[in-house]
Amino acid sequence: MLKTLKICAAVAAATLVATPVFGADFPTKPIKLIVTAGAGGGEDTEARAIAPFVEKHLGQQVVIENQPGAGGKIAFEKFQNVTPDGYALITYTFPKSVIIEYQGKTGFKTRDFTPIFAWSRSSQVLVVNGESWKTFQEFLKAAKEKPLSGGLSGRGSTTHLMGLIALDELGIDKVNWVPYEGSAGSIAALAGKHLDFTMSLATSAVALIQAGKLRPLLLFSDKRDPHFPDIPVPKDLGYNMSFIPTLRGVEAPPKTPADIVTILEAAFSKAAQEKGFIDIAAKRKMVLEPVGSKEFARAVADVYPKIAKFQSMLTSK
Amino acid sequence: MDVLLQAIAFVLQWQNLAALAGGTVYGIIIGVLPGLGPSAGMALAIPLVMTWHPATALIFMGALYKCSNYGGSLTAILVNTPGDASNAATILDGYPMCQRGMGGVALGLSATSALVGGTIGMICLIYAAPFLADFALEFGPAEYFLTAVLALSLIAAVVQGATIKGLIAAGMGLLLSTVGFDVIAGHLRYTFDWAPVEDGIPLIQALVGLFAVTQALVLAESAASISRLAELSGSFWEGVRTYFRHPLIMVRASLIGLFVGILPGVGQSSAGLLAWADAKRVSKHPETFGEGEPVGVIASETATNSCMPGDLVCTIALGLPGSVGAAVFLGVMIIFGIVPGPLVFMNQPEVIYSLFVALFLTSFLIFIIGMTVARRLAVVTLLPNNVIVPLILVVSLLGSFAIRNEMADVFISLAFGALGYVMLKGGFTPIPLLLGLVLGEMVETNYHRALLISGGSYSIFYASVICKILILLTILSLVGPYLGPFWKTLTQGEK
């Protein structure tokens, strides 16, 4: 044991003295993973769930640092100027950073960040009270007759954005959007019949859906959710719709060297395939879907025009 | 109730009792440390309990979550620093009691409040959770708006005696509550492009400023110690006895705490403040509140402790968390394979009822810890100011920083410290400001939500039965203080 330690120390000392920062020797010290929300939320839980497995594949400690505030804006602004040596990474729910860019003045641009890897994807679902419309067609008919009230987990949230896209593509003229802070409020209001429908992540409403108090009518995705196989997607009902992908993943600061990105991407991608991580993901009903660095970058580029189209509607007139 | 007996037997196994005790102690420590709330405490403890039996792990987490509040009340009473936002009202009378050398009594009150408030809250949770959850769902935006208005009407009671200054402070609080992202319209208001306030004025940081920093400035003026007397008078047991001399306050505060806890849309931090204001309103000597009135501590601590089980009602019965702490607890439950919701009482009753039994027992454990260990902490109030003042400042500002790892928050605390000092010297109390700050957003956002739903029609505000009751209560709360004397003159005639 002591011998191993000595060898480790010698090797570490040797690398420190001998080489400048060079991809092949990465990483030689603990890596900081910034979470753009407080300890205990969804982003934080997923980061803490994957971190031990990333440690295993990188051979270095992964230290979580929570930087909540202004929906993550504070963290993004600081992250823009972090040295791109791969020792500081950020994890958040994409595309919230892009929405923040469109909501006010920002110094950062999400498209400048270096995408590493995303492990999970989530989609919005349209839910109604269990005692109201039985099918999506019935709902659509009612929605076209008079404006319904629809709950959102926040103005300018991804639920809002997806709601606006759906309205546009389904030909519904008007909805009275009612923004809440977080999904719990909008779901409670729907369960108490104060709202006509709510846009939310399926995972946020799962308890009341299972109990039959709420009914999911449509999942905004191109394929069904394995945890909720009964919820139809637009394709099943004959609609051709575009979606805003919601990804949980990790990014490096702007201009991170490609060899470091490769090492990190490999470590995160292997970590996401570990049984221990998959078990936690199943309990949290996360939809695991590996998105590599290049594909992640494409998703970032694709989302800008979609959000730009609805920019004016993200804030009220 | 077979399942309840099974749960009791399960909790009494040694490893579960150990988890219960461990969670309680860890929770109290988390509560004492500024900047570390129950959410961070639970998140940090997840790796520790990951390999445990799910029910044992939940007992640990539940105890941690429930007891952190008691730790916060210790610092609130002894060094004028709220451990969490929910302890704000405890400071108002708890700390002045320390200044009068009655720190031991205040600690006795707080431990007894944890016992009684926690027990009443838990009994309601165990026997009526599904019913209470259905009641909570009846509250839509209009009902929330009227609840907030009813709560604001308590300001009238708080400011009695110094009405103008009180209303100025309340107005300032309401104004400050508008800072940040406007949830309804999606605009940033009064942030001057400064990101740290985009979520609104951070509450704990503001409280640290208003109380800890302000008080440090006041203490720095004199060379004595917090307790103005050289020795402590009154004991822990005197606190316990005082508590049971006020059964009416006990019931009122428990119900207020429970009510605030059950409604997911009402900020948990307001429970203590509202119970405190309510106790002041019904008191025969309201002028003593804020000067070290034991009843003030009883009201605020009892409400805070019954609020937490209330908070768990919707979290467990509907899967809808009403606070950040509850959201984290929900996440913990899911990781251990328990899906809270209407079906949990049927699918996994043994886990849920063991959790309930354990939480019930934590109240007694807190009381024992208060009786044996915590009461000795009162001696810190005898430390000379040149030792305690730098200590309070450093620890509280560190806590302010630690919440978001954000230096700007330290400056926010210092700014509120300066504001608090100026207010104090000008004869303003910070309570109306706090009530305004805590309730402002609830009033505003729910007013807008209600009108968005009704399409602009104001009839939504008096459509439901609950709305009508709330309006009636608000009117009573406002004119109540004048009715008594009016009735007297009416019946006795003029003399």
C-alpha cells in the first residue's frame, strides 16, 4: 500500500515537473463540475449520480460545485472566462442557457462553449385533469373553440417554448398561458381544476398520472418514452412537428483543446453505461440517450433559430 | 391500523433508531451552520446512505430534514443569526430574551415548541394526509391571492403604536419583493443588469444582514456582552413551564404553521412570522413583543415546527413538493424506489408509516437534546462583545457566501445590515419589511395568474366558497381591533 502510494507520488511529481499541460497527461488533478442550480434539484442529483463513475474512468476526483442564481446565468457568465484546460466543466439542462441569452443582456454565448457529452433527454408532455378530455382530438376541438388556460413551469421555460411551437403547428389561435415557478405549482393547479391543461415534463406529474388524477394526452417527441409507453407522440396522431430537445449533459469552456475533449467525452460516455448509473436513472425515470460532442454541438446550433422565432413571445407585450 | 403497529416495531429496531438519532444530530448541526440548509444537507448525505435499507435511509433523511430547523432556532436565539429563513421570527423575541439573561428559558421554549408543534403536525400528517392534500388542491390562484392578502392584513396588528413607520417599512418590503425576474411577464425588474438579484432579493442573505450584521454593529457600540446581566437567570425548565401556560397560542400557532405548510404555494418562511404577528394581535400586552416576550418565541417556533409535517402532506400524498427542502426530500425518496403520490399509501404503506413514526419520535429526541446539551449553550451569551461580535460577523457572512458560492451575496448582507442599523436608529422595526418581502411575490403573481385564467374578469376573486371565507376573515382581521371598544361604547353608553 505504502509502496503504491510512493510510486504514485513519484509519477505525479515526475509529470508535474516534466511536462506542460498536454492532452495525453490529462487529467493530473481533480476536476470541478459546476452545477447551475442548488444542491438537491434534478440537475444536481444527476451530476452527483454520474460523478463517481466519471471518477472511475478518469482516475481523478470529480468535485461538484453548486452555483445557483438567476436560473444559472451567474454560473454561465463566470464559466465563459474559465481557463479551457478541462479542469472546470459545467452541467445544466440544455437549452436553458440559450433561452437566458434571448431574455436579457448576457456576456456569454452557449454556442461558444465546448460540448462534451449529454447523457439524458427529456420531453414535454401535455396533461389534462383526469375528469376532463379523454383524447387529444377532444382536447384540440375544445382548444379551437375558445381559449383554454394552460399552466407553464415558468415564462420562457422549455415548457413555454414547446407550448408555443405546438400552438403554432396545431393551428390553435390562442391560449391563456399561466406561468408558475417550477412545475409543482402548475400541476397542483391542474389537479385542483383551476387550469384546463399544463405543459410539463412527464416525470414531474408521474404520481398524479399513475393515480388517474391527471391524464397525459401527448408527448412532444419523435418517439415514445419507454417509461410511459402509453402516451402517444404527434407522429402517431398524424402530425409532423418539430421539437425542442431538452438535454442534460456537460460542457467545457470555450476553446477547449480537442484532445482534452476526446478524453472527457470517453470518460463520460463510459460512465453513462455503468450499471450503477443506469439503475439510478431508471428509478428517476430518466430517458438515457448518449449524445456525443459533435452531435451535442449540432443540437446547440439547431436550437438558436427555433428560439429566435418565438423570442418576442417569451416575454409579455 | 395494523400497518402502523408494524411500522412502530420496525422503527424500534436498533439500526433504525441509530439512523434516527444520527439524522437528528446531523440535522441540528446542519441547521446551526449558517449557509447550510436542509436541502444541501440531504444532498450531501445521499452517498452515505445509498447502500442502506430504503426505509432506514429515509428515516435518516427525514430526521435530518425535520431537525435542521431546530439547529437554526438555536443560532437565532443565541447569536441573532437565522440558520434558515424559517427561523426569522424566532429572532424577534428569542434574542432579546438572551439580552435579558433569559437565554436558558428561550432554549426551553424552543425545545418544547419543537416537541409540541412537531407532534401536532405529525398527528395531522399521519391521520389526515390524503384529506388535507385534497383540501390544498382546492386552492387556486384566486385563493392564494386572498390568503396572502389575509396574511398582509396582519401587518396592521404588527405596526400598532407606530403605524406610519410600520407602513413605510411594509411598503419598502413589498417594493423590494418586486426586484428580480417577473415570473408572469418575463421581464427583469430593478436589477440594473446585476445578475445576483435576478432571482429576487435572496432572503437568507437579507436576513443575515438585517439581524446579524445590524446587531453586530449595535453590540460594537458597547463593551459588554450579549446578556446585559452578568449571569443567566431562569432555567430550561422555566421555559418548559412557561410554554404550557399558553395553550391558546400553542393551538393557534400549530394551525397557522400547518396551514402554511400544507399549501404548496405559500412560502415556508412565512409560517413563523405569521404566527408571531397573530400572537401579537391577540395578546393583551402587544407592546412587549419584540422586546423579549416569551409568547413570541412560542408562537414562531411552534408554527415553524408544525409547518414541516404540513409541507410533507402534498409532497407525499400528491408527489408535489411545496418547498425546496421538500423537493429534495422527494428526490431522495425516488432514488430509494419510493414514488410518493396518491398510490403510495396502498403500494408502500410500510415505508411511509415507518417514516411517519420516525418523524414523530424525532420531536421527542429534539426535546431530550435540548434538555441535556443545547441548554448549556446559553453561556455563549455571557462572552464579552469583543469576542462574540467578530465571531458572529465572520460566521454569518461566511454562511451568506456559502449558500450560492457568491461574493455578491456578502455585499447584499452588508447592505441590509446598514439598512437595518439605520432603521433601528430611526425607530423602525424590520418585521413589516420582512412580511412585505416574504408575501409580496405571492400577492402579485397569484393576482395576475387568477386574471389570466378568468380572462380578466374579477369575479374569480369571490367565486368559490373558500374565497368568500378568506374575504370575510380579512375584513374581520382589519376591523376586529376596533369592534371591541365600539361594542363597549354601544352597550355601556357614553360616560
